[in-house]
Amino acid sequence: MKHSIRALLAYLPTAVLIALASLGAMAAEKVIEEEIIVTASFHGTALMDEPGSVTVLSGGSVADRAARHVEELLGLAPNVGWSTGASRSRFVQVRGIGDLEQYSEPKYYPAVGLTVDGLEVGSAANAATLFDVAQVEVLRGPQGTRFGASAHAGLINIRTHEPTETFEGALSAGVGNRGARHWGGILSGPLGEALQGRIAIQRNVGDGHFQNAALDRDDLAGFDERTARAKLRWRPNERSRYGLNLMAFDSDNGYDVWSLDNDRTTQSDEPGIDRQEVLGLNLTGDWQLNDRYSLRALASRSDADLLHSYDVDWISPDFCVAFTCSFGHDTATESFDRSQDQTSVELRLLGGGRSLDAGQWQQVAGLYFKATNEELRYAYPSAWYGDYAVATDYETSHAAAYGELEFGLSDRLSFSLGARLEAFEDDYGDSNGVTHDNSETLLSAELRTKYRLGNGGLLYASVAAAEKPGGVNVSASSQLALMSTAFQNFMASKIRFGSERLVNKEVGYKTVALASRLSVRAAAFHTARSNAQLESWMWDDAAGLWIGYLDSTSDGENYGVELESLLEVTPRLQAFANLAILRTEVDDLMTFDLDAFEFQSRSGRDQAKSPRLQYAAGLNATLSANLSASVNVEGRGGSFYGYYHDGRLGGYDLVNANVRWTTERFSLNIWARNLADEKYATHGLYFGADPRDDFGFWSNRTYEQRGAPRSFGVDAELRL
């Protein structure tokens, strides 16, 4: 029965879209929607006029879903995936391209960028909390001209609310099952004649959804997150304005999520942690030079301390008393203690008119510099393999010059051409005496055209090329001397991985129809990946080493379609349906197959974390002047999650709902996620972890990090 339901749900988006098309003859009052602006673009472009595949999720969507972190919102965006290789899903994939997890490797240049109020978050993405958020923008496809290597396959841009010219404030709190609770406050308003400020502070805690049987605890995978943001906006005159954004994030989350029985009951005696402390500062200055030119300066600094650890064998000594364990119990707790700092400065000149009518143009020219440093202290004190530790230091920098010119050939047709040239350098050293340094030049370019149809619709096409720099495989470099001969020989040419180039071709259509009651955005794309940076692992049994690395020796191909639609069925009822279809392929990747226990080639197989189908659909209803409700379903198909095995994570379908009571100063939201209590995985591992003889000790199998079961709660907000 469940498979029949899943098959039905898989076709739900198509059915909804057919139903939407059949509603064209319905009479309904015309509703003028507030224009949505994509702030990640150079000039700030209306969503329906942006020549690219973009999803914008409002603060209302955040509130209805009671989303505390961006991971709880991304299921609404087509062709966007994530991996929970930590306490939060901080590893994002767009159109099948993106990071899967992090152990020793730095993540300075993730394939998918993530920014909060202009501050690059990078691997400290636990800080992507959603308190006081105005909108979340998801840009699919390379954003090379605007963001360079920091948005190789796409970008998630989180923008919080701006300071206000009049005083406003709010107090919020909420409770949920499994010990979930949160509270926070917002103050915003004038601080002087030309100065406004805003501050938002929240704490979010909860027990998580795992039970530790060995220690009889249910909070060892819990959350304790504190977020504070402050903004200042100063406008001394009509031609200049200045801004300051400050973000502080402190989390003390647990990481005890792996179960030998693939359920939510763990047996570890040394439960892990996922701790992050992040402090970021972003300064902006804008000057209107004349009627056609303006200048913008940006500077940012962030410092982060991250500690991630877990119990290597997932069991306690008592476990091997209750069961017969081969070789007993290991004592190792693998830990990754890293500090990161990042500094960037940018100068941007914008020129041209306010429109792109015939003969009009807009231009951008800019300079950018970023320097990063990461120090890692890695420890693996094992009773079986010895006490191993290494310290690594990895520095990178890149300087870029970029420009974009957009020209209107007619009142309907315009072209734009952008390019970005980057100089990249890195320098690596570790306590084992291994050193590497490298420099390379990267080029990104994009050609776009858009045509405005007579009915208000938009056709666009683009070709974009982007490069992501190569780097050092830190884990393999530090462990090379310890590997067995065959693995040393295999890794000798892979200590460094090369730069990856994407060439993305895309066509799209956007329209608002049925007296502004129906909006549709559709895109089809094809991406060729040259020297694709693919995450892989090897198990060197003789040396007792897991070796993680990025491999850039294979090409890849990604293509598909994306569709988003919103219909006002009646003035009180809205329906939406989003659909993504994705196909991916690895050309020829040599890996160490953990089942065959030999090196084998992967050719023509799907890329990791690339489900072929993804959808979201739902209804939003206004029941009365104060009461509203929504229900939606989101899902995705199954996918591979690694290249050194053929294990798969299953697809899933999640049902979410909420009911909201709102007055002028007060709102109450009753919410639920995963109403059907679907058992699903957000990440996976594949190896022999079970020491029990009766279970075929250390037989390779898929282990899943389970997503949250049915969750529900009540949120309240009082506006001052």
C-alpha cells in the first residue's frame, strides 16, 4: 500500500498543474501581488524579470513551517538537496552538485554558496538560522560573475529584516515535542535623525530525536543554539548611506545519530558533539556619484571555532557483554577541532539607466579580495590502531576583477555579458612535515538574453562557464606515509585535486496569467562538468585507515527541468506546485570498491545525492479574517550517496501543516511536520560497522542518519 501511495504522490505535481491549467475559465477577483525582488543580483531584480532559475521563500513560509534552520525550508525549492553529515544539514547540493559531508577537508569553496546578510558562512553553516528572516533566495546554476568560486553551482542568500524608520518590536516563544522550545526578541527603530538600528536575539533548544540506550539519555543529539544579529543603517544625506551587520552564533549541539540497527536508538558510550561559535561583521558603504553612476564598498570579517566528534565504533563495553563481539570494543572518539578566519573586501561601480529600453544599458565593474585560514587539530586515539593525531594549517587567497554589461536592443529584447577573472593561491602544511602550495587563474563568464512577451511573460536563455579552484586533499596528505603500498600508489597522483569547470546552458519561461492569479516559472538546463570534484572514500584494511578525498579525474553531466507554479483559486485559497526532474552521470571514476575489495571504474552511474524526482505541492487557505491554514507535501526519489559502493538512500514523502490565528498585535501558530511519521534518511554511510557475530560481523551495509519523525508544536508572537 505504501508503494502505491508513493507512486501516487510522485505524480501529484503533474496532476496539480493540469488542474491549474483547467481553472483558466474560473472568475476570480484580480489580486495585485507585492513585487518580489531578488537581492542577490547586482541591481536588485524582480523575480519574474530575473533571467535565471530562482526560488524566493518568504518570511511567511519560514513562520508557517516553524523553520528554525534553513534545512527545514529547502524542501520547497526544486532540485535542491542537503546532507546531514552533522547536527544540521549544512551540506547543500543544487542540481546534483555540492558537498556531502566534512571531516578533515576544508570547505572554503563549497560548490553551493551560503550567505547571511552578505556574510559568507561556508562550512560554519549551522549558523544559517532563520529568526527574523525576510526572505531566502535560492539561485540555481553557476553565479560566477557575481560570486565567483563561492557560488559554483548555485547560491542560497538569506536576508533578514532591515531596520525600520518607526519603532517596532516583538517577543516570540514556542514549545514542541521532544523538549523543543525557543524564545527571542526583536527591537527596531530610529536611533537618531538619519540612523536606524535593529537587533534580534533567539535561543533554540531541543532534545533531538535519538535515544541512547547505553547511557539512558534522549538528549545526546539535541540542539542548543543562540543567534544574535544587529544592524545599523545611517543615511547622512540623499547621496550616501552606510550599513553595519553583526552576527554572533553559538551552538552546543550533540552528535549521537548512528545506530547499528538503523533506527533512532544508539549504543555509543562516547557520544559526539557538533559545536560552533561564529562571529561575523559586514560593513557596506553606498555613494550616488551622479544620475547614472553609484559606488559600493563592502568589507567583512568572520571568525569561527568548530568542534565535531563522534564515537568511532558506535557501541559501549556493555554492548559486547550482551552480544558476542568480534575483537571487542574500540575506545576511539574521532575529533575535528578547527578554527577558521576569513576576511574579504570588495569595491563595485554600478552605472547606467533605471530601465533597459531600446538603446539603454546598465553596467557593473568590481574588484574583490578574500583571504582565509583554517587550523585543524585532528585526533583518533584508538585501542586498535594506536593514538593518531595531526595538526594542519591551510591558507588560501583569491583576488578577482569582474564586470557585466547589459544592453537593451529594443523595449523587449536585452542582452548581458559578464566575466570574472580570479587569481587563486593556497598553502598547506601539517605536523607530519607535508607541505603543498599552488596558484592558478580561474575564469567565469556568462551570456544571457531575455525577451519580454506582449502578455507580460519572459523568455530567457543563458550560457555560463564557471571554475572552482583545486586544492589539497588534507586527509590523504597527512596519512600518505601510513598507507599500504597499493593505496599510496593510487593516491600519489590525487594528493592535489584539480579545478572543476562547469558549462551550463539554460532556457526558461516566466509568466503571470489569469488576471494575475497564476504565476509560472519553468527552466530546462544542461550542465557539463569537466574534472568534476567528486567526494570519495577508501578503506585501507592493512593500515586501518579511512581515507577521504576529492577526486577530479572524471567528467560529469547534469541536466533536467524545474517548474514552479502558484494559483489563486479563489481570493481565500492558493495552490502551489513545484516539480524537478534531474538526470546525472559520472563519466569514468576509479574508486576502491568496498564490496569487491579492489579498484574499479564507475562509469555512467548517477552522481551522489542526485534524486531523479523532487516535488512540493500544497494549499494555503484564509479561513476567516484572523484564521489561516496550510497543508503541503514534499518528496524526492532515492539516490546513491557515495562512489565506493552501490548503497542507496530511499525516497520519501513528508506531509506538513499549520493553523495560524493572527490579530493586529498577536499571532499563534500550531504547526506539524512529517505528519505521517515517515521514516527517512538525510545522510548515509556504507561499511562494516556491526561487530556482532550473529549479524554477520563487519559485513558491509548501508547505515542511515534518520531525519526527524513527526514533530509538532505551538509558536506565539507578540508585536509591541
